[in-house]
Amino acid sequence: MSLIPTDRGAFQSLTIRSAAAIAIAAAASRLGVELPEGVAQELAGAAIDLVVTLGLIGVAVGRARARGPII
């Protein structure tokens, strides 16, 4: 099933990925690190995927705790 642009989640947004890539490239430049072409985009995608995964894990833990007894 293909998602149309209006059905994509915010974490799949090219704007967010582009902003993250620009931030990573700027930080690397400020530290004096030369990144090969495309690395900032890959790092941005990985960072966004990590944040989303950790968020989903947090939601799952919160839901599991909410269903258990309140101590």
C-alpha cells in the first residue's frame, strides 16, 4: 500500500529530514569535520528513526504500566 503525501506521518516529512540534515552538517562544519556527500542525510534519517522508535517504546511502556495495578 502506497501512502499519499497527506497520509504520511510527521517523521516521514522531507522538511523535518532536511532540517535535521542541515543541522548535522552545520554541527559537523562547526567542529571542523568534513562529511562525505549524503552522510548528513543518512545520519538525519537514522536520528529521526531512533527518536520515533524510542517514542514508540515509551508509549508501549506507558500503556503497559497504565493497565497494571497502581502502587
